[in-house]
Amino acid sequence: MTCPTLIVHSRDDARVPVAQAPELATLIPDSPLVLLESRNRLFTADDPARPGFLTHLYNFLSE
């Protein structure tokens, strides 16, 4: 069984180093990895990375 997976990670996440994102992506076959310029884990309405996050999310879901 497979499940499409989009991996999104903030480049400046204080809890989970960005180096772990590509590692996770290699463990999930065919999972695109998106790195966003943010410190946040949730891309709230005032986060500058939110428009990019939404674009990647909508594109992924439309596939």
C-alpha cells in the first residue's frame, strides 16, 4: 500500500534540524520535499512562508 506524502519543513526550525528533512524524504518513496524560509512549524496567516506553503500544498493535492 502506498500513500502520497508531501514533506514540508522550515529551514530555521528550532526543534527539528533541517538536515533531518531530506533523511525523512529518503525513507518515504516518491515524497517531494519542500523547504520553506521560516522558523515556524505552522504557517499562520501572518507568516511570510504561508503563500509558498499553500502553493505547494494545492499543487500536491491537485496531482
